[in-house]
Amino acid sequence: MPTFPLLAVDIGNTSTVLGLADETRTLTHTWRVRTNRDALPDDLALQLHGLFSVAGAQVPRSAILSSVAPPVGENYALALERHYGVQAFSISALNLPDVTVELDTPDAVGADRLCNLFGAEKYMDGHEYAVVVDFGTSTNFDVIGRGRRFIGGILATGAQVSADALFARAAKLPRITLEAPASAIGKNTVHALQSGLVFGYAEMVDGLLRRIRAELPAPAVAIATGGFARTVEGICREIEYYDDTLTLRGLVEVWASR
């Protein structure tokens, strides 16, 4: 049975990102949908059918899953098995033997963070270390060493979660779009909120990256991914690369290395 197209599915707490890869391990199609914990396997099969049909894409012949939102991963796997005859491979720290997880509890690391380890390898030429800043529901700083070492990291509240908490506690504050204002000093409530939430968040990211680099014995390259990454592009001074598909590419590389 042919391996490709390969479907890569990265299931996060807020969004699920899907991609189809061809024989060259190139992503030919990508989609971002809302993660729905109530969706049953047949619901997800209808979703997949719609995505493939609208894009005119071939149906997958194999699949690899990363999930931090059970039971969504299991339901995607059932949808793929029942409707496409595909046995999906779900990754974890326990089924990646060429990865060294240097945590107190190695199997506690999220599957998406292991995908980032593989996706970051292309940026590590000339570097012993990399830091992936993954802007999702939480913002994860994944510290990676050459040789597929997952060294550790930092977990911070995501920008949208911080904004939602602020709006929930302060009823008179307007809900705003998270985008950078023209200046740091706001002249109205909306601009002041945007400055605090976007510029303030970018400063937090830069500060944590400086702390991580100070603790490493050699320079590290920093790569950003995730939904909020493009909002802070050009604002965060400590990030060298922005890669929207880093986690999906990581999934494809995990598949290729099996």
C-alpha cells in the first residue's frame, strides 16, 4: 500500500492543524480548524472529507497524529481507520527511540513538543542548541540540543488566554483585536490594551529567551511557530525565524525517521 499522501494532524487545545505531504516530504496542503472535543469519529470523517474535497486533494494513504487534547486524537484515528482504511501512528515520548528526553518524567512531555524537536532540525546548522517558541493556548519554550535532545523548557500563559482573563475580570474594558498598535504609548483604551498585551507579551518572550540563552553553554537559534507568532513578528528581537508549519513538518520528519 502506498505511503503517500501522508496526513499529519497536530491537535492542540484550541486549534487543530492538518497537512498533506507528498513523496518528497513537502506539505502540499495545510488547514487550521477549531479543536472540538465533542466531535465524534463520524463528525471528523465528514470534516476531513470536506477539507480534501474543497482543496481537490488526494485522500491520505497514511497518517501521523500529535494530540494534547484527548479524546480528539483517538477520534481522528478512528475516523481515519473506519472511513479511509488508514492506521494512524500517534506519537509520544515512549515510541520515539532516537529522542532523548532529559526531563524528570520523560513521558510527560507533550507530543506536539516532540514534533517541534524534529521540525527545528533544519535551523540548527552551526548551532548546538535551538529554542522553539510555540505560541498556542499556552506559549511553550522548547529547548533542544543537537542529536534530538529535548532538554527542557518553559510554559507560559498564551497571549489570548491572558487577554480573555483580563476582559473577564474588568467588565468595562472592551474586547480588542490582538495586534500591535502604532506606538507603545496609547492615546485611548484600545491602543493602551494592545500595547500592553502585544508589546508586553513580546518583551516577556524576549526576556525569557535571554534567560534561556544565558543558561546554555553555547549559542542557540530561536524559531517561532503557532497561531500568535505572526502577530509578534518583527516585534520580538530575540527570534530569528518564523515557521507556521514547523510542527507539521516535524510530524512528517518523525514519520520518515521511523
